[in-house]
Amino acid sequence: MKLNQLHQKLIEAARTNLPSDAVPYAFPKRIMARLPGRTATDPWASWSHALWRAAATCFAIMLLSTAWTFLAPHHAAPGTDLSQEFENTLVAAVGQDQPADSAW
Amino acid sequence: MERTEADLIAAVLKGDAASFEPLVEKYSPRVFAMARRYARRESEVEDIAQEVWLKAFEKLSSFRGEAPFEHWLMRLALRTCYDSLREHQRNRETTFTELSEPEEVWLDRFLTDPGSSDENADAARQLVNRVLERISPTARLVITLAEIEQRPMKEVARLMGWSVPLAKVRAFRARAEMRKVLSRMAKDKYL
């Protein structure tokens, strides 16, 4: 059929017609001039950097707190330690509500 | 030492826009060749190429480096050409009265004696461009990729983000659409 032949002939004509790859003069310079004001940065990368910075800051604060705990002068009363003070604080309310002679 | 594409892309993503220029210089010929395949006029070609590069810069963070940069860029270029075709879609109901004289002569010769018409003639090339302008953007894209550039259907599907069966269906419809245009053109002449 002529239509099939015409189709084929035109496709072959298009195959022989390779488009030019010529680039206009100074085209890359014109593109570069249009880039300011546009952003190519990755928002997830920015978020990730912010998280890493926050993690580093938290780690530094943790180290300082640990150092302060060990190195700060100790003002606790003689005979009491941290566990005793903690227990006293925790049961203070219970101790006030109970009669003096009540047993646990 | 010459920087690799990966280095250049990483530098651009860190905010060094100047590192984008070597990429523009290297790949602009391919972008222009593709734009010329789909643009109706030479004046549109530079607009399309410019849009491709500005989109490439803005979407560079979506390039994950799993495939070569060139593939990513050409897919973006193809999508931009497709969008441009859709934007400039013209009324395809026009008749072929505006065929130039060499085109008419070529078509006459073909219709009287198909073997005598030369597919290398400029008139044949102009005629095929005229036909491609009259089919839908999707059909034009598929005909160009699958028939003119002779790319495998799998590649057409990958480039357009379609499944292979969908690409095959669209190729079938595109051929039918082109044949319809050719049929009308031939009827307008003598058939």
C-alpha cells in the first residue's frame, strides 16, 4: 500500500536529517549569568548538617556536665551520700503522713 | 588536575555555582541537538536549551549519581521538549494547502511512482517535519524516539517514565495517528 511506503519513506528521510548540535556563541556564559538567585542546594543535606551540628553541641554539653560533676567541690554533709539524700527526698511526704509509731 | 563530574556536581550543591559551567560547556551540543529535533523554529531552540539548563541547576539535588549525569540531563531535556511541544500545540485540522512547491512536487512524484522519489531530498525532510507538526506531542515524541532515532521500546519507556506496555501502546497509536495525517494529505492531493 502506498500509505505504508510513504510512511516508511518519510521516516527514512527524517533519519538522514540529523539535527545540528551547534551551540550559539557564549551560550554557557549566558546560562551562568542567569544562575544567581537560583538555588541548587539540597534541602535534605542542609537539614542533615544542622542535625550533626546540634549533635556535636549536645555532646560537648554532656562532657562539660560530666566533668563538672566529678571536679566540682563536694558540699554534702558528712555521713550522707547521694542515695541517702535521694531516699529521704522520695519518702519525705510519706514520713510526714505516717504516725511516729507506725511500722512499715 | 581535572575535576570529575561528580566533583563538579558536589561543588555546585555546596553553593559553588561556577562549577556548573564546565557541565554546560560539555553537554550543550547534545541538548541543542535534541531541542532542534522538537522545536518548530530555530528561535525556539535556544529558549528550550536555556530552560533545560536552568531546570538542571535547580533540580541538581535530585541527581543521585546512580546513572551517568548525561542520562539524567537528557531525560530532563526530553521532558522539557515535550512540555514545549504541548505548550505550542497547534490546530491539527489544517489542510495541506500550505505545502511548499518542492514538497508538492516530491509528493506528486511519490504518488505517481513511489520508487522514483528520493528520501534524501530536502523536500522529503521538510515534508516529514510538516507531518510531525500535525500529530500530537506524545505521538511526535514516540515516533521520533522509536522510529526516527530507532531506540528500543525499553529505552523509550525509561526516558519518558512510562511502563514498557504503555510505551508500546502509545507507539501503536502514534503510528496510527501519523498514518491518518498521511492519508489525509494523500487524499488532499489525488487519492
